[in-house]
Amino acid sequence: MTQKQNPVNLRIPGPTPVPPDILEAVGKPMVNHRGRPFAALVERITAHLKSFFITQQEVMVLSCSGTGGLEAAVVNVLSPGDKVLGVSIGSFGNRFGTIAEIYGADVTMLPYEWGQAAQADDVRKALKAEPDIRAVLVTHNETSTGVTNALAQIAEVVREADKLILVDAVSSLGAIPFEMDAWGLDVVVTGSQKGWMVPPGLAFVAMSERGWNAFESARMPRFYFDLGKHRESLTKGQTPFTPAMSVFFGLDVALARMAEEGLESIQTRHRRMGDMTRREIKALGLELFCEDERFASDTVTAVKAPDGIDVNALRNMMEDEHNTVLAGGQAKLSGKIFRIGHLGLVDESDIRLTMDGLAQSLEKLGFTRPSA
Amino acid sequence: MTQKQNPVNLRIPGPTPVPPDILEAVGKPMVNHRGRPFAALVERITAHLKSFFITQQEVMVLSCSGTGGLEAAVVNVLSPGDKVLGVSIGSFGNRFGTIAEIYGADVTMLPYEWGQAAQADDVRKALKAEPDIRAVLVTHNETSTGVTNALAQIAEVVREADKLILVDAVSSLGAIPFEMDAWGLDVVVTGSQKGWMVPPGLAFVAMSERGWNAFESARMPRFYFDLGKHRESLTKGQTPFTPAMSVFFGLDVALARMAEEGLESIQTRHRRMGDMTRREIKALGLELFCEDERFASDTVTAVKAPDGIDVNALRNMMEDEHNTVLAGGQAKLSGKIFRIGHLGLVDESDIRLTMDGLAQSLEKLGFTRPSA
């Protein structure tokens, strides 16, 4: 895979580069969203998504960002007053908890220092300390810090305690190992502009049998994000409200392309990209933000800003002189890290280009690598 | 304007046909949604939208359907328990009321027979009968029945009573006369796939000063649809959550094109299309669903199914033999009407094509026009 036709080396953790054949599909003319051809497209998309979620459940496609998907996860299974444990290792973990709180859940946060991964043991203890907790919110891959949680282990603990587990898989699913049914996940959310090589605009959400049971009695208000409406429309190959059709057109092509590459090959490629990025970053004399490399993300790498280097100056130079777009740090990490996205459409040449640009930019900005 | 390049004569009231130059923009590669070029695009879009809403307020672009926009309107100015008057002349008027109810408002409906327009006098009486009402929900153009409410007059009544007025302008704004500030509207919502010639995926929402004051104390839960977050991000040319960028790219081109045609010319063209459609429908011996032609919509025409003609058979024949897609009736109008969209990219040749197909299809299906 190559993204040479993409005019810019877009190395942010979403939106990710979209290959030309998918962009061509995105630019297709409108059709009737209640007609037979579009219904066939929705059915193809759903079947493919199920194979990537590895679930027997339906996967519903909502026209919103990943954050909209997180909101859908919360409001479809919870009621105001429900006790919720919010596991947070960064910006998006905090956001998940905030959404639940805004809708009236009684949220206890289990926060970690940014750069760390969550520990299943801590989750077990938190659930023991507060037996009334109904649901656990957890981020699989924390985009803001470049850390991947050991989701299977955390899920096991949540299953043992018989709680619901709601998962933000926005920047993991479709790129790194993930098994919704086998891991016993109850609500899973991801977004189109990450591993899927399509533009932003869609969130994909699936719910377990337990999730659907909780849905029946959940009393948080919902209309646009009502998954019951989405499930019902899906039986006709439709969405309850007019969907972002252009992104659907692209997704149809993207999923066929991903199926051709194969789930295992995709995951192997992302692992390789993650390894290569970390190796090269360290070879440049830079430091990973992730504290324990075993939890380093294979979709996004956060790098500590070296002493004396202004992150904005570095990012601007990378963009202006090397046609490469990097992400900065979010919230309290602003100015302290920069991030390199390596998910979706990415291969060695993209990382090579990025590292060459970084080496030259850092030198120009006066960075001298610490002696070993 | 012509849509000859569009492979199908898409005559549903949204999604509407998208011209090739706009589709080309929709298919453009991704960029950083937090970068300078995208910020410039957001600023261009916002400035144009203000000129079409005819407002001094900011217009915020949300990545969702028009229904998501209606939900945003409700949750940003109301609190659970607030008394609300829901004026409904069809399916979308009912939906607006339902959303408010789901979020805990105490909704009184002012329903009309479908096919009728709302009367300002009735609204005045309803507001007198229930002085505690805080807000009035009203549909400008009811897509399900092809009826346009006299919004300026209704708004005048609501202003006199000093209530908030929340307006569903999804299938009117950008096509027929509309003046947010002059009419004193408090929350206005429209959708990208209607008069704007772009694909679905975006809702545009603006709030009056009164609306923003109500926002400060409104207690319905909101996160993804929080207009405060949108307003804040807009100061940086951003959206709070990753936007449906492809549709933004298209919208940028569409708004420039609309500005070139000019608001008045666009409105005159829609008036002409509405007139032509109604004239031709009657010339075919068919009957308009709208009871009083003074309120007939200039963006969508609903036509009564003639005796003995199966609407689905007619629509299928139009699609298979005349490459023309018509809409059916929604909810209780299913099978009883069909609808012709004439908004956005439309000119005489599109209506001509539609009417020729209708004449031939009706004859083939055995329709004999009633003698005059």
C-alpha cells in the first residue's frame, strides 16, 4: 500500500489518508437513500464490519464523529443515577467519563498518569470497592497519549464482576487485534477516519446481547443516537435519518479493500509500522511518551518534545519543508509532545519520509542528540 | 443550471443532485482538520451561511443529519419540565415535538390535518391558553406534505408573546425566502442535502441573542450537540469534534456557486419551479395534496395518488423506464401520495423530464384523466 497520490504525508492520528479509489467513490453522485441500490450497499458494509468487529451482533453506522458514537454508547444502556467507573489514561478517557456524567450517571474515575496504561488489577479493586457500579468505560487505544490498554484482560475482570463494559475503540478497531464477542465487550465504538481509510463523518457501534437487554430499561434521553431506531432501520438496509452518503460510498470500497488485504495482514502491518516508528524515533535520540513500551500503540506514537525544541516550530517546519503533517499534544500535553499517526493507509515509505523530515528539521532547529 | 451529468433525475426532497464541480470537491484528499487551510475553509463557509440565513449570529456546522440539528436546537435552549408548544403540520413537525418530549419537555402539540398550513391565529390562542409556554417549535417547510408555513407571521405572534421560537428550516433555507434576524427567529436548523446542493452529513444551526441567553440556563443534557462548544471552536476556525470534511469541501464550492447565482435569483428560480410543477401536475389531471395552494411548497410538491394507481408501481416505473426517482408518502401518507423534490440543483428541463415520464407512466398504468 502506498499513499503517493496523497498530496501530503498526513501523519496525524485521523483523519488518515484516503487512497484515490476510495476518494473516487466518496465523490459519487447521490442516489435515493431509501432505494434498493443503497440498501444493498448498507448490507455489504454491515457484513464487512461484523467481520472486523468479530461479532455476531449488528454493527450500526451513525452519521457523526467518534465522539457522537461514544455518546450513543452511554445513552443507550444507562440511566441517570447509574454508577459508572470511568477508566482514563488520557484525553479521550476523560471525555467518555464526562459524557456519562453530563447525562446524569454517577461517575467514579479511575485515572492514570498520562503515558501509562490501565491495569486490570486496579479495575478489579475499583469494582470491589463499589459493588453498585453498573458499567465500566474504557479506551482501548488512547489517541492523546499513544498508549494501548490491555483490553482483553480488563474486559475479563469486568466480565467476572458481571458489569457492562463500554469500549472506545475509535483508534484501534480495524488496525490492531480486537475481538468483540470473544472478549465479551458490551458496547463498541469506532470512527471512519481512523483505521478504515475513509473520511470522517461516520461512527460504527455494536452492542452485545447484554447491551441490548440494558437498552430496554435505559432511561437516558436519546433520539438521534437511539440505537433501537438504527437496528430497526437496518432490517430494511436503511438508517433512521439521512446518512452521510458520500462517506458510505467510500466505506463500501474501503471495506472490500481491507477484506482483500485480510485482517491478519492489516494487523501485522500496523504492528510493523508501530515497531518501525518507535525504533526510528529512538534512533533519532528522541524519547517515547509511553512509559512502558509493552503498551505502546501501534496506531499512534507520542514523542516527548526534546529540551529546547518548540513543538509548533517543529510541526510547521515539517509541514512547510517536508510536506508532512504531525499532530501536537492535546490539553495538558500541548507543547510537551508531538504525535505521529500510523494507522489506516500507511507503509514503510511513509514512516521513512516522516523520519527523514524529522531528522533534518530537528537538526535545523538546533537539536543535538544526547550522547548515549 | 443543469444536472445533465447526474446519472439519474433525482427528484426526491433530499438528498438532492450534486453538480460535478461540487462532487469533485467532495472527493478531495484529507487534510489536517486543525490546520490553517481547513480553518480558512470553515471561515469562508460560515461567512456565506450567515448571508443565506440573513443573520448577524454565527452559523455552526454540525456533522449530523437535519434531525441531529433539530435535537441540537431543543437541548441547547430548554430544560426538562419546560412547557413547549409543538406546531405540527406533518411528519417532521411531529418529530420535532417528540425530540423535545424525549428530553423531558412538557409538550403541547398544535396539530393540523396533513395537507394544511398552520395559522398564526391558532398559535396566538394556544399561547394565551397556556401562558407558561417557554418555546414554540415550528416547521417552516413540511417535507412530508409539501406545505410551507407562513413563518414570518407565526414568528410575529411568538415574538409578541415573548417566547422562544425554534425553527426547522431543513427543506426551506437557501431555497425560499427566509430571514432569521428580521423575523426574530431564535434557533434555526437546516441540512446540507436540501437546498445547498451538497451531500447529506451536515446540519447548520444558528441561535439568536435570546437563544444564547436561554442556553446559559438550559439543563437538558448535551455533549456532541453542545452549541457552546461549537461556538468556541469556531473562533479558531474549527469544530469541537472531527467534522465530516468531505461534505465541508463540497459545501465550500456550493456556497460560492450559490453566492454567484445570488439569493434572489435562487429564490425566484425555486418559485418558478414550484409554479411549473403545480401547473403541470394539474395539467396531467392530478391533484395537489396541499389543501390551499397559497401554502404550496416551492421545494417539494406532494401529489395525491389517483384512484386505482399504485404509488409503488408508479415510482418503480418512473425509476426503471424514465430514470427518475420520486419519493413516496411517509407514515400515514404511505401509498396515498407521491412527492416531487424541486430544490437545490433544478431547472425547467428536470421538471419537463419528470412530467413527460409521469404522463407516459400514468397512461401505461391505465390512468384516465377525469373529464374537466
